[in-house]
Amino acid sequence: MAGRVALRIVLIYLVLGVLWIALSDRALVMLVDDPVLLTWLQTFKGWAYVLVTALLLYGLIAWQMHVLAQANVRLEERGRHIARLNRVHAMLSAINGAILRIRDSDSLTREACRIAVDTGGYDLVWLGLVDAEGRTLRPVASAGDALACLDALCLRIAPDDPGVHVMAGDLHAGRPFVINEMVAVPPMDECHSRAVAQGFRSMAVVPFLNGPRLMGVLGFLSRQVPVRDGAVFDRDELQLLTEVAADTGLGLMIIEQAQALERSSRFDPLTGLPNRMLLEERISQALLRARHHRRYIGVLALEVLGLRAVTDSLGRQQGDRLQQAVAKRLLSRLREGDTVAHLGNGEFALLLCDLRMGMDVSEVADKLLEPFELEMGGDLPPLHVKLSAGAAVFPGDGESAPELLQRAGVALHEGGAQSHAGRCVFYAPEMDERVREYHGPGQ
């Protein structure tokens, strides 16, 4: 590059020099007859040649230096641009790594924002999610500087909302919303005003979708001065940020699906209470603590009396409503740290942890078994709801979760649950003998 520039300057200089010498001497001889004047003019011509060529040489060198300076500026800008894209690539890689190892949505949103600030080099990053109705967008995680800019941020994004936010159209269409000079744009909201006051120059809000539905956004704010085509967030960077947002949204959907699957396998769909599998896990954990601290635990089996009659006479829907009402009542009367589970067909089970003595189970059971009335609606009279219960206590009645549940069930059905409505029957070893006699040998 430098050699070509030097050769170009030398050639121009030689051409102009030859033309000047050849033409100027011939012109002077033709125009001037006086030898003295001709000598003086030739001397002047020599000095003029030196001056003109010096000025010409200066102009050529200055022009080439300007071209080189512009090229250097472009190279520096390109270098900064490549470095920035490399940071975004590193950010994308780190967030994908977080998606593979993190199984909690709150942790993933926080980690994605942290990585975007620490690795991506952005000054403030936030992640927002759309509510279930699809009407508002709120931040759920953020990282970086001047987090107060996001205080009380709530974007109305429903297309039919009169106060719909200006960026809603782009977000619903899956397009990033970008402002490369925030101070030049009228404030869209309080967050925009606070961000300008904190010195932020540009912003990009990049959506991620779940099918056609807007799921959330990643927002990036920067104090960098726009230098490349007047854009901090150019096409190349926005393409990478769109990929970052899409991967983050996919990670959140995977976690949501896994949690839904986990919930369906461990929770009862009718009442939302833990099922038998989860209850047994919690009983096993409680047994470990009870053995270590020399405490008691109680396991209660409960039955909703008259459920079958309600279902047969009023329908399955009213029977389900009755079970849901019982579940809600048991939850409201349960101690903190205890567990109530639904085992199906009107049967519930309770785990009472960290008891000082076995008879504490009786006090809790008395509160849980108080009858109550359930309004059935329409012309139907209120339903008088009664429960019966059986209890097994550790230590003494069993050493494992299945044993305690089985023996609480034996106590519940001792003589028929209807025979002790509103009362709790405690397990005794002789009950097993009566059960065997009732079912016969080998049962």
C-alpha cells in the first residue's frame, strides 16, 4: 500500500517536471529576445518550478495522508465492531451453557442478564415476561448499572388497549425495537426519561415468541456513542441479539414444560395437592429429621363421608367441588411445614411434622375434623360435610412412609369410617389381626 502511494507521487512529479521544463524553455525563447531578461526569467522559472512542485508535492502527500487516516478510522471502527460482535458471540455461548445446566426459570433469567452485562459488555440488561392474559409486559430480572431506571416499568402491549406502548407492534411481529439516539426521541415512558438522565444513549428491545404469541423480551441499554453509520445496534449485532433472545425463550419454555410434567407426576390435578408419591417422599424426609432430633411425626388418613352419595345424586362435578372444598379447608387449618395430600376418591392424607409427643396428633386432628357446611348453589340446600380420620405415629406405628400410610388407613377403616365420623382413631397392632380375619387367610 505505502509503496504504491509513493510510486504514484513520483510518477506524477516526473510527468509534471518534464512538461514544465520542455514547454517553459521553448515558450521563453519564442517570446523573449533580450538575453538579460531571458536569463532573469529562466532563473525565476526555476524558483517557480521549485515552489509549484513543492506545493504540488505537499498537496499530494496531504491528500494521501487524509486517505490513509480515513482508512485507519474505518479499520478501527471495523475492529471495534468485530470485537463487539465477538463479545455478543461469547455472550450467546455462555447463555446457551446456562440453559443446559439451569433448571429453574428465575435462576435462568437472572443468569442471562448477568452474562449479557459481564460478557456482552452492555451497561444495563433486563428480561421481561408477558402476563398470562397477554396484556402487560414487566421486568422479572435485570443486571448492570442504574437499575432504578426499571422501577415500576409496566408496558401495556395488548393491541386493543388504548394506552398500548409504541413498541408493542414491533414486538408482536417478532421485530427488535431499536433507538440508536435516545435523547433525540420524545420519551416513550418513565423508564426512557430516567435512562436518558442516567446517560444512556441507545437501546434495543428484542422479543422472543412462543409460536405466534409474544412470550417476553430482552432489553439492552448502552452508553456507547454511536459511531458506525450512526448505529450502536446495527444489523449484524441485532441478528445475534435476536438469536440470544430466541435461545433464552426456548430455555424458559423447556423449563416450563419440565415443571409442568413434574407437577403432573407429583401433584393431584383436581385439588392441586401433592399426590401419594410426593407425600411418601416428604414423610421419608420427615422421618430422617425426627430420628435425628428425637421427635414424633403423625400421619393421618382422612375420608370425606358421603362423597359417593353426592356424586350419584348431584353428579361428578358436584363431587369434585366437594373434594376441592375439603382440600381448601384442610390447607387453611394446616400448620406451617406440614403437608396435606389427595389420594383420590375422597381420601386425603396429612403429614404432621416435628411433634413433641404423639398425642399432639389428636389436637391437630380435632381442628381438622370439625364439620362444616358447603353451599351447593341453586335450589340445593347446604351440604353438611363430615370427615373421619385414622392416625399412625412415629415411632411405634411404623418406620417407613408406606408403613405409616398403610396403618393410618387401617385405623381409618376400623369398624367402618362412618362409625367414627368427626373423630380420629389411632392405630393399634390388633387392628391388623382384625383386618386379616375380615379378608381371610392369605389376604
